[in-house]
Amino acid sequence: MPQGQRTVTDEDILSLMNDSEDAAFTAAELAAELGMSDEGMRHRLRQLAERGAIESKKPSVRTLIWWPAGDYSDVAST
């Protein structure tokens, strides 16, 4: 795959989060489910958080969890 080519859309990430019974996720969980690297997923999650689509919390020194902020239809891009 050429570097920089996105095969997983923001909509894919947000849909996975919204459709799951889980309330929050780690970047590693989402990355594994969507076939991405952990680093790539962390980058994408930070971008989504900057746009207000998701929120995060650091419950421990080594753990950061993410969850949907609610209706993301106006901030999701493909």
C-alpha cells in the first residue's frame, strides 16, 4: 500500500465505535479491528478529537480511552 493512502475512513472508525456495545475503546482495539497500525489509529483518533467527533480520557499512566462524542454527522469525512 502506498504510504499515506487511507483505506479506512473516519466514518469507518466512528461507525465501529457507535455500533459497538462497548462504551470506550483503546487505539489498539480499534486498530486491530480495522487492520491499522496502533500509531496510525492514535493519529486518526487525535484528528477526530480535534474536530469534536470523539472524546478521550487517560484513566491511568499508560492507558488512553476514546468514545464517540454523540452525533458526528457534521464532522465525519470520508
